[in-house]
Amino acid sequence: MASPAASETPYAAAVRLGCSIEQLGYCARCQGYCHRYGQGGGPLCPPCWEIVEQARKRG
């Protein structure tokens, strides 16, 4: 599993993910920042979500 980017601030992550800082949380898979709470949020960051989707298509 990937480790979270230690140098990324919560504010930078919110901008990158297109959500507010109150909607940030940690990815359930890699523990990196993700849009976790609120409308459009989910338990996984985009890279981990892609991995899960690829596995689901194969499986």
C-alpha cells in the first residue's frame, strides 16, 4: 500500500480534491487524504478507487 504524502497540507489536499477542508478524511486503503465526508465523498482516494474498480472488472 502507498503511504500518505507527508508534505501535503490538508488545505492543499482540499484544493486538489475539489472539496472543503471539513470534508477531508483519510483513505481507508492507503491513509492518504480523500474527499471522505459530505456530498460526493467516499471511503477511498481516487487512485485507490481506481485499483478497486480494476479488480472488480477482472473478478
